[in-house]
Amino acid sequence: MAILKNLDPSKFGSIVPAREAAFSAAPANPLPEIYPVNAIAKQLHPEKQYLKVVKVQPMGPMFVVYELAPDPERGTEKLAWFKAGSCICIYLDIDGYKTSRTYTLTSSPGKAANGIYRLIIMRFPDGKCSNWIVDNWKVGTEVVASEPLGKMNYNPIRDGKTVICLAGSINAFLSMAGAVAEGIDDYNLIIIYEAESTKFLLMKEELDALAAACDKIKVVYTLTAEDKEGFEKGGITADLIRRVAPEGSWSVFYSGPPPFSMKAKAVISELGIEPKWARNELNGELHNAEFFPTWPGKHQMKVPDTVNITVKIRDKVQTVSGSSRDTILQILEANGVAAPSKCRSGECSYCHSKLNKGEVYCPEPWEMRKEADFKYGYIHPCCTFALEDIEIEIPYFQY
Ligand code: FES
């Protein structure tokens, strides 16, 4: 109050002339169309990345290594930078069926700065998208991808100086080892790589070369069905981790198919590791609701085989149908409804949609909604199953 009383009102009279003088003294340069900070944000988080396949290298009958480069002719000059351990979502048009799938970047971030993303894609017995990619991508194929995503990245503030990686799948850890070897990240990496036998140890040569070149990287191989000198036997156990772990605190990251992840979680809890020290890769695409013991169709409720989904996008409303064993996103895609997706694992919230009516089910550990989502009725269609006819509103999306 005292400050206000001491103000001299006559000084306000000079504000306008002072401002006009400053305007006329300023150079007549036009304002930039894009501010540098916005250009950097767009470079780091592009809505879409337009890429081209530049190298295809089959590895045995099941795996193919692809290198992707930016396609300036379609608007992508540079690849988005990423933290080692990230994924990208690939948008696919399989003979008119539009969908997406998420794949881990196996190259280091340093390679992205040089214009290359590397993916390893595996053929599955009943796989639709991965098999289609393996059968169709050639050098020159045009690819549309999302920005990099995922949370299994090293953070010096949160993580220990050593990260122990439990690898049922090696893709993300190859990228992390590359980043450590190139000096992009500074921590000690101990990879415990589990496979049935030596013939399933993918990219072993590259891993060994990285470990030989950098004393911060150590790789321990363990085989579940082969006894071989120089290799641990019996897979990943709490005992094996205790033997390789350093003194003091360390973080643990794990990545692999669902049965491996379940085992890794059990081992982590046996070791008494607090959740803040553990981190895992995206849980991945869900396939059949009946697979989950907690699916309500197995217990308290009769779930119809077919469900109707009434979906509102802006001012357009339509009703589509599909199997109650498929996720809501899968039903929408199968009916040609353009629906947003990125992680397809309940983690990124890109598909976040309002559920107006009906019962739904999302299994653990895909259930990552916040309290406010439950309170205001929001779901992630990418990892949610309809238990009856439902009504939802989804954001507008264009492939
Ligand atoms: S696509 Fe990421 S939460 Fe659904």
C-alpha cells in the first residue's frame, strides 16, 4: 500500500511516447515465421517422420535388419533425436487396412544424428504386421513413423551409476550399449542376455565388439536349454544378478516377450528392488482378452462374442462391430475408422478417449491411467477391451 502511495502518477504520461520512440528506433525486420525454439521442438517431436528403407539385411529365416533414412522429398530433412532404449511407431497400410505397430530402435542415437534408424523385425507364426513388413519392405520403400517414444531410457538423476539389463530381447540394449560406447551416455552397463541356445543370441558379434571396445559395457550370456563353456546356464535368476551386480545401488531395466517380462518382474521382486530402480520396455500389442486370467468374461460376467462400438469423432457418429476379444482400437481399425495410436501399450496417452457408455476392461500391466481418467471416464482404446456395447469419443486422426 505504501508503495502505491509513493507512485508518481505523472510518470505514466510518458509511457506512450517512450514506447512510440522505441518502436520507431527498432529495425523494420519482419518477425520470424518460425521461432528457433519452435523449430527445435518440431525437430525433436515431429507429428510424423517420412522415411525410406535404405538397407535390408536378412538374418536367418526369422529376422530382418532394416535401416531407414529421412526422406526430404516428403518433408523429413532430419531424423528426430532419441534417447537410447526408445521405439518408433510405424504406420501401415496393408491393402487398405490401416494400422500401426511399435518397434524398438536398435541403433544408437549417434547413428540417428548421421541419418540412420535401425530396426530388427521378426517374423511371427501368426503375425500380421511384422510378417507383412518382412514380405514387402525393400530398399526404396516409403515408411511413415511417429516421433521416438518410450520410457526405458537412462536418466542420471533417477538411475544408478550402473544399469543391469535383463534381456529376453536385445534390441533396446543394443542401442543403449551403442550410446555408452559412443560416449553419449555415461554409466556402466551390465547386460544379462538370456536365450534358449547360442543360435538365438541375436547380434552377439556386435555386442561382443561393443564390450571389447568399451570397459563400461559387460555382457553375460545365459542359456536355458544348452550347456556350453563360457556361458551361464539356466537363464536369469536372482542369484546370477547378485553375482554380477556391483556394490551399492544400481538400476535394472528389462525387455522381452510377456513370459520373460513376468519372470523378470518376479526376479526383481525376489531381490527386493524398489520400483523406482526398475524400468521396462513398452508392454506391446495386446491380442486376445481371454489370455488374461482377470478378464471378466472368465468370472463375474457374460461377455458377448461381438460388441458394437458407437464412436464419435468431432461431429461424425458411426457404429461399428467386432470381436470382444480384440481391443477397441483393433475393432476401429478393422472397420476403417482412423483412430490415433503410437505406443499401443497404454503408456503414451496418444489414443486417450472419452468413454460415454459401457463396461470395459484393461489388464495389468497395460493399465496406466491416472486417477483423473477414472474420475472423468477416459480410456486408452489401444489396450482396452469392450465387455458390452459401448459409446466413445475419440480424437480426430489422419494416417
Ligand atoms: S497409443 Fe499410447 S496409450 Fe494408446
